[in-house]
Amino acid sequence: MSLSNTGEIASPTSVYNNRTEELKAFDDTKAGVKGLVDAGIVSIPKIFVRPPEELAEERNSCQKNIEVPIIDLNNIQEGSRRKEIVDEVRIASEKWGFFLVINHGIPLSVLDEMIDGVRMFNEHDVEVKKEVYSRDTTKKVRFNANYDLYKSRAANWRDTLTISLLAVDLDPELLPVVCRKSTLEYVKHIRKLGDTLFELLSEALGLQADYLGSMECGKEGTLVCHYYPACPQPKLTLGVSRHVDPGFLTLLIQNEISGLQVLHEGQWFDVHPIQGGLVVNIGDLLQIVSNDKFKSVEHRVIANHVGPRISAPCFFAGPLSMPEKTYNPIQELTSEANPPRYKEIPLREYVARFYSSSLDEKSPLDYYRP
């Protein structure tokens, strides 16, 4: 059985067998999800409709309004205040794996211009977007709809501009002109904030402030700029399927439109946007090196009747350009009573294993448990 575009259960005779062809036809437009909206569709194509069992589970689930922890970084260098902040970071990282930070030092103008840059790129001439449309992951800057389009059970309702942030400085000429200046300025600030958060997380683990930094956890990463158009049938699809992040840490900026949800104690909680606030979440690799002290948790983005929702998560994933780099639980966090819970993990192998499957498939964490 399958679902029709109205969300009703369809008979077996209505099952379509040309999914691959429909995916390719959509991909070949190079216009993304926004291209569908611009064409005036009133129902979403079948490739975006979630499996029946997911929709049935959604109808039986409930959502709660408890707020994700919010941590104020104001006066972070003051001794007693810093200890309070470190304690708040530790509790949030252990219990939620998610928190928001405010008064983090990035000017509101930089955040607003970053969001505006993503908007302008996606709402620019489609021919400009087609110039960087690609599924070649070796390209430092690329635009597409769903990196796992041909692997996922259902396509997600979003378009994405992906920017690789390696150890060497990003060549500005690779960035689309319409968002070049705002992106470069934002990257400068987000890297600095990343360094600060790795210091706080190190202290929250009972380590020296420079410990995670010395492990090169924040050395390289990826800035992923998502654009979620308004969806005519939001209950049938998702903006991003439920997943965990493979890297060490994710810092996310979002506009005023909600949609991000985190799974906590078996329930989905909304992560409401706060003006000037940034979302922080723990990735798999930080769960590994912390020996499960910090939690990498599932999250997703729901679709919405209104839009566009815009977000730009920055994934700090370690030195991806160093093929020999490995990680394992930090020795100071293990003991006879608390032995290492993971084997040594080759960084490139781990990330390749994560991206070899669809986003909503199970994290490869368990593969590396002894």
C-alpha cells in the first residue's frame, strides 16, 4: 500500500514503480524544491511523501512545549560566572545534547545578513543556482536538493547550498556573488565562537580548556545553508528527516520560522527561534571522545505552510583533510570502572560510512562499539 498525494491510504494498484525516474526528472531540473513551488504546485510530488508507517506514527505521537536549555554567555571570562556557564553546558550536553546560546558575541547584523544572503541566493535567477548545482562532494561549493536524494525513502522539502570549510581559507571566488560577503563574515565569527564552545565543553568534561581544541575537533567543517519553501501539504513530508549529526559540534542559525525539533525522552520538542540566538548540538564524534558522557541526539525539521524557513548549520567535524586521523574515547574519561565504549575510529572512514547511507538511517556509532 502507498499514500496518495492527499495523504489517504492508496490501493496496491496505485503503487508507482517509476520512483527512480521521477527522482531523476526532479534532479535534472536543477531548480530544487523552490522550482516546484515557483511552478505553482498545489500537492507535493510522490517522491516527497513519507512512508505510511511514519505518518501513522506521527498521528499517534504528541509534542511538548518544555523549552530546550538557553545558556547566556555574557561575562564568560569572569571566574564565578564562567563556572556557572560551564555547569550549564555540562548539564545540557549530558541530558539534552542540545542548547541555545545568547550573548555569544556575534553581532546581530552579521546573523541577519547571513540569513538574507541565503534567501537572496535561493530567490535569485535560477540560472545562477544551476551554475553551482552538483552532487560531486569534492566540490567546495555546491547547490542541490537532498544530498541523499537517491538513497532516502522520501525526499525532504528543502534546498541546500553546501560550503566546505577546510583548514585552508575558502576561496571567495567560489562563493555565489549574492551571498559572498555575508558568508565570509559569518564564517569568521562562527569559527571564533566554535573555539569558545570547545573550551567550555572541555572544561565541562573536567579537562583543560584547550583539550578539545588540541585534538583539532574544530579544525575543519562544513557550512550548510538550508532553504525550506512553504509547503502545500506539510503533514505529508519533512524538511529534514530525523537524524543525528556525525561531527563533533553543530552551531545553527535560523530565521524566525520554527520547524527544528529535538527528540528528548521519547518526545519531540520544538526548538523555537530566538532573535540573536544560536542552536548548539552535540555530534556523534563528541559523544565518542567523551565516552558517552555527552549525548548526540536525534533531531529533525518539520515542513510548514509558511515560508521560507532558512537555517545555516555549521558542522565542526575535525581535520577531514587528514586521512590518517583517528579518534577514540579520551583516556582521562575512562577507568577500570568506566572502560572505553568505542574502538579507535578512523575519521574519514567514519564520515564516509555516515554519508554512504540515507540521512534517516541509523547512526554508525554502534559499529564502533567493542
